[in-house]
Amino acid sequence: MSSISNLLQRHGRLDDCDRQWLGLLTADLQLLADLAIADLVLWVRTDDGGFIAVGQMRPSGAPTLFYRDLIGQPVREQWEAHIRRAYDEGRTVRSTEPDWFDEIPAQLTVTPVFSVRRNGDGTRTRSEHPIAIISRHTNLSGHRVLTRQEVTFHEVSDDLFDMIEAGDFPDPDAPEFSRRGAPRAHDGLIRLNPEGVVTFASANALSAMNKLGFGGELEGEALADVASMLVDDDKHHVTVDEALPLVVTGRAPWMTDVDAHGTTVTLRAIPMHRHGRRLGAIVICRDTTDVRHQQQELITKDATIREIHHRVKNNLQTVAALLRIQARRARSEDGREALLQAMRRVSSIAVVHDTLSGGFSQSVEFDEVFMRVMKLATEVASGEGGRFIRPALEGTFGAVPSEYATPLALALTELVTNAVEHGFDAGATEGRVLVRVHRDDDYLDIDVDDNGRGMAEGSIGNGLGTQIVRTLVEGELGGSITWDSTPGEGTRVRIRVPKRWGVIEG
């Protein structure tokens, strides 16, 4: 999706609403290709009046014509006349002669894509001109008598492409759902008439319904009655979603799961209509028992990992509190300082684990971690000495993989704390510590600048904190670090972390 969005922004002349419409359409491009049993290419108009391919999908159940991707390429001369005609006339155009591609005959069908916008009064208005074109390339080699399922697929695809031309598909009011584990056409297809009666059920659809406990023939039955029978037959062990009646009657573009007899079947309904007249619907179904079990196992594991992070955070906070108590009782200033530094480092790690315990993501929004760690570090470093120097952040870290969040947080804690504690004269109440962040496709660059007294020549790299930072940056992050200090003018520390090492998520 990101590559399609980039191509639309780079070459297309569409606004955000039209790009969003094409995003919804692209999400179902595989379904359309499988039902049409054809290669599909999505074209948009360019600024110079040409057309460029921004999407492509190959059929799952048939050989493809295009073994190389067409995305990003301008329209071929042999298709341009049909595509331009469909765009100018705003209607579907079919080739009357075979369209030869690499010595393979094909049927070319070109459909304009119209978007629909909702008006303030609740009505909808179709776009004046097509926002894109879909070309269907049906392989005619080895032509044979089509099976009943293939005939049904073609009929359904023709209805859907008519809806695309009318601006009725995709449905912008359909709820968002993950396509992961969603049923495809060949997983099982049920066709309903306007009354909700099954007029066709593929073999895989029958198999899925049999696993739920229905042993008869689906055709001629109202799918809603079949669903009700399954619920009544296994009412103590069946899980029913409130969207189920809408799905089995085909009246809403919803997706739901049915659990019965130890089997989970996912159902997705797509209502069909033409010029405001309801044609019925298709219900795509898939046995997702194994998928749902795997998802449940992942959720359980994720919850366990979150609980572990939470307990580690609590334990680290306990350690930090013990170190603080011990520091208050230390008799020597050096011992007290060492304990406070250890407390600060442990608390920084605790902040990272606290952030990881709050979600399932494998990455950490590091800006939040940075601000929490810096607040904690500067309170310890400056509060007791009468200084109230606070660091400022310029730029954004973005998402950082969780395994790299801890070394990065520790390194920045050391640098900022050292700047506040040792970079300014005793009693200083004003000063600046600025953390600049810049990230691109290759590197994460961080500069830590202060306007303090600077570091004496020969003293850089001798302290324990400096050695810790160097080990973290060069060893665990695979990056580089340099110090640049002028006495009386402050210190600048530069960190560069390469993205190629997998530290930064783009």
C-alpha cells in the first residue's frame, strides 16, 4: 500500500479523498482478480495526460499473463486506445479482437473507476470524471468449457465491475478489518439472491458449512435459516457475533466468525446492487480454525511478555529505590555519587520496560521514552545542586525496535546527565542542553549540545560514563560517537546509528 500511495502522490492528480477511495479498492484487488480469473492492472492519469500503472494483481487460480510487474510503467501502446476511450467516455470498453501479449491471446476489458463523496445533506455524488482505470486481461489460450463455479465467478465479477463503474464499490461505510486471514474467493463462495436464498455454493463453501454441523445441500436454502439452525443445534458451544444476521442475509458489507463444533469459519458478505436495485450478495467463507488458534496463542504470548516487562519494571524500580536509600546513608561523597548514578541507570532501564509493557508493538515510540528518562535524570542531576537546567528536544526519534531502546536510552541518559552535572560551573542556574535528532533512510543522527564550560583537553573519554556510552553506541547499536569540546564554549557529542543494522524502523 505504501508504494501505491507514493506512486499516486508522485504521478497522479488526485486529492486525498480519491486516494483513499483507491486504497479501499486496492485492498480488494486480489478478490476481483480471482473472481474475474484475469490479471488486473490499476492505472491513473498523469500530469502529462498519459497513464501509469499503480497497482497490479494476478489471479490465484489461473496462469498469469504478466510474469514481470507493470507497476510504475506507462501504459503500453497496444492498450492505450482502449484505456483512453474508457476514461473519456466513462464506461467499460472491451476489445473485439484478441489482445496478444507475448504470443498469448487475451481478452482486454477496461473499466473506469469512479469515486463517491458524501454531501452535507447525507446524499452522495459520483465524481465527474474517472479517478482511475482497471484493465482486465483474461487469458484465452487453452480455451475450454467453463465449469459452473467459473461461470458464477465471471458473473459476480461483472456485477462488481459494474458497481465500480457506478461508484458503488468499494463501500466507504464498510467497517475496517484486517485482511490477514480473510477469506478469498477460492476458499469458498456462496451466492445469494435478493431474498437471501443460496443460488450457488462452491465445494469449499459446502465443506466449511459441513464442519460447522450443517449436513445438507445449501442451494435453495436461506442462509439465515441455516445459520439459525447451527446456533440452535449447538447453542451451548457456539459463539455468535451480533453482525452475523447482517452477514448471512448479505445486507451489509461485514465480516464475522462463526464458532461451532470446534470449528471457526470466517464469513464476509459483499452486497450486490445495480442502479439502486438489490441483486443479492456473495458470502465468502473460509475455515480459519488453525488461524484463530494461532492468533489466540500469539495474544496469550504477547500478554505474557507484557506482564514480564511489567514485573521487570517493578523489580528495577525496587532496586533503584534501594540504591537511593543507600546513597542517602553513604558517608563519602564519591560513594554517594556512584550509587546515585547506578540508581539513575537502573531507572532508565525501568522506563523502557514500562513502555514495552503497555502495548503489543515490537517497537517503541522513543520520544516518549526520551522525555520520561530525561525528566528523571535531570531531577537527580540538577535538583539537589540548586541547578534547574532542563534538556530540550529538537526533531523526533520515531519508532525504535524494542531491543535497541534500552542501550539508546542509557546512552542519552549518560550524555545529558553528564552535561547537566559536569558541563556547567557550580551554582549555575542558567544553561542549555539541546538534543537534536535527524533521521533519514540510512541513519539516525543525534547531537547533544550544551553551552557550558567545555571539557579540558585530554579529559575526553577518560570517565566511566564516557566509556559506558561508547560501549553502548559502538557495541550494541553498531554506530559511531564523537566528542567536540572547546573550553568556555560548551561540548557537542555526535551519535550516528546506521539504519542498515536494523536499529531504526522506517
